[in-house]
Amino acid sequence: MSLDELYRQVIMDHYQHPRNVGTLPEGAVSVRLRNPTCGDTVELYLAVEGDRIAAARFRGEGCSISMASASMMTEAVTGQRVTEARELAENFRRMLRGEPVDEGRLGDLAVFSGVSRFPMRIKCATLAFQALEQGLEEWGGGSSGEAHASDHGEGEA
Ligand code: ZN
């Protein structure tokens, strides 16, 4: 089995059996984003405790790449420090721009490296990470008790 084929299987597995699907109760940060080129939507919920992401959930609809990326992203950031999650998002973007990155630090997310060859699909892969970055921004911007934000539908047609 080629590496491409293996990567494709991991993506299809997450697409067909997405992890961390759902929402989080009030108090969690939520961000809803849409990728207009493909029609993917991702609604991300983050519960941040101290400087760690205690839980991440998402709901959404879209292509296999966008849904698998959201599923894998929520798995990767659960339990991570906010700074680590930001770094992960940055590294992920870098990989998709075709820039050299330490793929070991991306873990399973390295399966999306091939997407860099398909410019039309890059937005699909990065949508969940954009939501992550925006969510962490909102969390950092709000006062500790009042971190709930919603209906930030950037890119809504
Ligand atoms: Zn897509």
C-alpha cells in the first residue's frame, strides 16, 4: 500500500466515523465557519480550562477532507495547552502551503500533506483550524467567566 493510499484511508475513516461530534454546554467558546468554495460548514466548540483545552466538539457538513480534518483536529487539541494548539494550527497551515515542517509534531494530521498539491482543497483542510484559531482568540479576548461567543458566521453568504 502506498503512503498516499494509507493517508486516504485514514481520511475516509475519520469522514465516515468522525470523532468528537456534538456540542458543548454554555460557557464553551463556539465558532461557526463556512468555506464558500466547497460549501463546507464547521461549528466548533471549545472548553478551555486554565490554559488547556479540556474538550473540543464539532458539528458540520461538507466534503471528506473538511470533516476528517475537523475530526482529527479535535482529537489532536484535546488536552493540549492553548499555546500548543496555536502552534499546531500554524504548523498545519505551513504544511499545506508546501513549506517544510516537522511532520512528527503534526502526528496523524500529516495525512493531509498531499492536499498542498490541490489548491482548491486547502481551504477544506484548514477550515477547522481557522475555527480553532478564531475560537482561541475569542477565548483569550473575553474575561475568564464570560467566554461564550456565538454566531460569528464569517464567510456566511
Ligand atoms: Zn471541502
